[in-house]
Amino acid sequence: MALRLAVVFPGQGTAGGEVSGEVGEVVRSVTGGGEVPYQLSVFASSVETLRELGERGVRPDVVAGHSLGEYAAAHAAGAITLEEAARLVAERDRLMNLASSQNPGGMVAVLGAAPREVADAVEAFPEAEGVVVAANFNTPRQTVISGEEAALDALGERLGGKKRKLEVAGAFHSPLMLTASLAMEEKLDAAEVRDPEVPMVSGVDGAILAKADDVRLALRDQMLSPVRWVAVVERLAALGVEEIVEAGGGTLVRMLRDFKDVEITGRAAKEVLS
């Protein structure tokens, strides 16, 4: 049976929003009523949007998330409770910010260059010139590189296409996040994770996550692995998905324009809820 409707969740670079009801209560419980960490704000906003969509009768046949968005996807799939996911996301924020302060870096989107060109350039980049990796394979014409600032500049000069520096706190999905990844692995090992009730597609490799251990492993591996959003969209198309609704501002929906061979329509939640 085809899975007609996918709901997808954005990651960092997305603005969080005000939340209320149960979601707001959980956020206050996790923060003790203090300042809400950025990643927790994004996660809570995504979950709030998911609930609003559900009230309108929009219920996903399959879910996926981009980086941080995988935590909202895992919750939407029924694999992690709201409380557990919120605690994990708050810890993820803390640990990644700590790693970023210890190992400074950034991320740059390369627009117009083929993913293979970017991957080959990264592979050929001399280690002596610094740490840099291909971090996000977002579309057939948008790849994000991540690493130390000098290495990003040097590699950028060797690549075609336009370059756009991302407004993020560090070099995510790169070896500079190793300490955060190891600490998150311990948190995830101790977390209660159930088998998904709704199919979830992994942002690490586009695989369908059917078991609790699959979800746990995907959330662990995503810290250092590239986000392969191209593989996610291709998997959704193979599953028969006809429409994607983004529980966010529309970044993931706009990316669909670059997938010329994929016939999936996309709408941001605000279009559905207006």
C-alpha cells in the first residue's frame, strides 16, 4: 500500500515559536522555567505544529526529519515520548554548543555544484589544511560543507557554484562534534525508545526505521554522519508519497524544486492551517 502523505520536520536554521498546552508544560519542566535552548525551541514548535495539523485531520503515513528534526519525527512516529524527546533535545543543544566552543567551526552551503563534485573535493582536501566534510546532501544542487573556518574558505575557493555561510553555532555533522556525539550516545542508550507506530525514514541513509534500536542508532549516528536528504526524498518517492507537509517554515518544501525527477507536491504547515 502506498504511503500517500509524509510529514517532515526541519532542523537548525529554523525559527522556533511560542508553544502552549502540554508542549509548553513539558518545555517548562525541562528548563525549570528558565531560558529555552534554541534546539528545544525548534523541536517544541515542530511538535506544536504537528498537533495543530492533527486537529485538522492531517495525519502522516510516514515521517522524516532533517538533522535536529529527526527527534520530532521520532516523536511523531510514536518511538519517543514528548518528555523523553524534549530532554534529549535539550541535552543535544547543550552538548553541541559545548563542542562548538571547544572546537570552533561553521557550515557553508554550496549552491549549483553537483554533490559528487563537492564530495570529491572534500575527499581530495589535504588534512594538513584543516577539518572539512560534506555535511548535508540537501538536493541535487545544494550540498553543505562543515568544518574549521580556514578549511571552509580554502575548499570553497576550489568549488564551483555559489557559497552561502549558514547562521549556525558550529561545524555540525563533522568530526568537530565528536565529544558531543559520544555524550549523546550515552543519553540515547539510557532513553526509552519504542518501535515506531508510523514508518520513519532515516536522514542518515534513507532507510526505513521499523524497530526501536533502528531509531536509537539513527539518532546516534546523525551527530557525525552527513544528512542525506536526497536519499530521504528518493525513499519517500519510492514509497508512493504524493504530498509532503512540512511542520516548519517551508525550507524542506522549497528544496523539492531541485528534484526534477520526483513528482511530489509540498506544502508548509502554514498553508495547510490557514
